[in-house]
Amino acid sequence: MKIAADREGAEVTGRHHDAEGGRDEDAVHDYVEQMAMTFARFGFPRMAARVLFALTTSDDASMTAGELAERLEVSPAAVSGSVRYLMQLNMLVREPVRGSRRDRYRLPDHAWYEVTASNGQIYEEIAKLALTGVDALGGPGTPAGSRVVEMADFLRFLQGEMVAILERWRLTRLGAPEDASPGPDPAGSV
């Protein structure tokens, strides 16, 4: 199949490209929707995922609620609930628009690292809570008690691994010098 060329010599594929011909808005839209559906399959609210990936795929990673609603072709109310949810997860930062009553929402720098690091205590907290139920289950020697102890052990293992993973990421990706001391624990664990 031969692909025609437009006036600037760029390929014409039936997709909507930006002025420079590099960004394919239809493909970006499809990508955002596919990512949102994937996140929704794992329990993440679909609209919040759409907002998250609309911002992720925006070159400046910042939009007002109105811009998000327009981009996603949804109501401002749908965006409002989603940005609140994402802000609770520390995945969005709200900043006032100077001279306006509107706010802009942006992804924090190193968003995935920061969210993971700020929620680093979750495995330890769940492990501690899980162990409080072992006695009620008849102790660690019972089948149910044994399963809960194994869950807590796994979560504590995961907590330790997550701390190490975050530290390796910080050192390799975030530009920290190799010989730098680790500093504060990025996962906030004890």
C-alpha cells in the first residue's frame, strides 16, 4: 500500500498530525484510552486514568480542568472528581493560574518515583495489621494463621526490595552521583 505525501512531504495516513508532522493526535488519543482501560482493569478509576494520561502525553504536562475536559471530551465535573483523586495519590499538583480563579494541574517531577516513594510504608503497614489477626485465627500453626503470617512475611520482603529498587532508580535515573550517600530512605521505612 502506497502512502501519499502532503505539501510538506510528510506521510498522510489518515491520522491528524501537528504542524511539525511528528505528533499524531488520533494515535495519542487512542493511547490515552488504552492506558486508561488497562489501569481500569486493575482497579484504577478509568476517568482518573484518562486525566493522568492526558497530562502524561501533554508536552508541558500541565492543563486546566477546562482544557482537560475539552481534551477528553467529558464534563468538567468528571475532571473535577478525577483531579481530586489523583491529588490524594500525590500524582497531581494543583497550581493557581496567576490573575485568574482557575487552577492548573500538572504532574510532579519524577511522578512515578515520587508516588512510589511517598507510599513506601504501605507494605509494612499492611504486614503489621495482618499480624494483629493471627491470634484471632488460632495462631500461626493454623492454616488461616499460617497464610496470614506468610502474607505479612511477603509484604515485609516486598517493602525491603522496594526500598532497594527506589534507591537504585534514584542513583541511575534521577542523576544522583554514584558515590553519594543514600541520604534519607526514599520509601520512608524504618
